[in-house]
Amino acid sequence: MSAGRGIARRLLDPHIALALRLSAGALLIYASYDKLLDPQPFADAIDEYRILPLALVDVTAVVLPWIELVAGLCLITGLGTPGAGLVTAALAAVYCGAIASALLRGLEIGCGCFAGEGASLLAWSDLWLRLALFAAGAQIAVAAPFLDWPLAALSARASRSRRATGPTPGA
Amino acid sequence: MRGRLAWTLACAAAILVVGGALGLLANAVSSAGIPLVAKSAPPGRAIELAEARLLFEDGGARFIDARPHGDFLSGHVAGALNVPLAERAGELDRLRRELPRTRPLVVYCEGGECASALELSAWLVGSGWRDVRVLSDGYPVWAAAGFPVARGEEP
């Protein structure tokens, strides 16, 4: 019981939370980059999972990388971080489900997750990173403030400088 | 607590809406954009040798040989997949594994009066592949033009 509390306290430590947030944000932005520049290979990769009907494959390939990018930017800048954490956890859960389903059906396909994967086939080891991303997203959704470093620090500095200069004459 | 949950859900919804809108907008203006509405080519849309060669060189299309296996072994378009018309139903699982339904396919047979490429292309469209074309001249004209061919099984 106390060990569990200790782990929970450690996960809520602001430094660990910051590291998780920045890592998850960087990973999402990296994952989105090549997909949003050229959605066709990503559409092919989605179709190979044989989960979505064809009518939804292309729109998913177009929209998903941009959602990853926006969520990643929110995590990096500290804007609306719990919402970005929730989106991150949801995306990671979807990826885990798709990967596990493909492996259980014996599909020999690529992951379609990052650029430069080459011809490597999907493997159970591909799940670990998504599980870690899910955990990070859940932690951020539960514990992070809505405005976090660095945006929170910039905002505080701006209001301090406004107070220091005082009210403008005639205002 | 309830306020935090509501704000979290609102932020998540905003990220989904903004990301989705940016994705649709970028896809509409980008030269790499893809069609969002399925644009199936009519089954059996005939293409000429020159267009088939362009699709071959581009590397984006996969060639499907609709002839019997023996004909395929004695010569076929390099890299082609053999799907004899009579055995197509048993090949569906393999095709779905190997060919994304978004990928253009070029089906061919012996050309001339041969109908197996037309029938196979209609079956492929019916099975979900959206861009299926038929090389109307068939394999003999492709080979006679000196375009890349192979013999035996494909690796």
C-alpha cells in the first residue's frame, strides 16, 4: 500500500511530470512529421491493419498526424496540458489495440509508426513504447496544471513586468 | 474535481478539432494531399502501354498477372503477382496481406480478346481495391516493347 503511494507520489513529482510531458510531446511531434508531409504511405500502413473500412482510411491518415502534432505542441508549450495528456493517452491506447490486434491475427505488416522503419515487421516489442506513452499521457491528464512551464513562466513574467511599470497615466 | 474534468475534456476536444481542421486544410492545399472520397476507377478501365510503363517506373503501382500459372512462369512483367482468374477466391487473403487497397493495380493477361484481366479487375474493385486498371495490350506487347520482364517464380 505504502509502496504504491510512494510510486504515485514519485510520478506526481513536478520534475518527473515535466520530463514525461516534454518527452511525450517530442515523441508525438517526431511521429507526426513525415506522415503529415506525405499521408499516402501512412494511409497504406493503416489499411494494412485491416481494421478500418476503406472509406475511413484516408481521412484517418490525413487527420491523425495533425492531431499528434497539435497535442505534441501543447505538451511542449504547456498549454492545456491535461487535455493534451488525455489525447496522448487515447492515441496510445488506440495504437496499442491496433498493434495487438494485428499481431494476434498473424498479420505480417510494418508498424507505420515512424519514418525510417524500413521493412521491419510489426513485433510485440512495438507495444512497449506505446504503453509508456499511454502511461505518460494518463499521468499528465491527471496531474498537470492547465498552464505549465514554459508558457506559465512567460505569463508570470509578463504580469510581473506590468505590475512593475504600474498603471499608465490617464488609463 | 468536476471542473478539472470538464476543462480536461474541453481541451482534448479543442485539440481534436484544431488538429482535424488543420489536417483537412493542409490536405486540400498540399501537392501531396490524398483524395478523401474513394475514387474507384471503373472496373476494367483500359490503359495503354505508355501509361502502364509510367506506372511501372513510378513504382507506386503493382502489376497483377491474370493468366494461368504456367504462362506466368514462362514470362511476366517484372515484379508482377500471379492471380489466375480461376483461383482468385483462394488468393484474397494473400492479396489483402500484400496489397494495400489504396495502391494502384495494373491487371493484364494475353491482350487482344482475353477477358480474364477485365474479370479479375472487376473482382478486385468489388473486393475493395479502389484503383484498378487493365493493360489492354496485354503481356505480349509489353514483352515485345522490351520492357522489364522476368521468368519463373517472383522472389
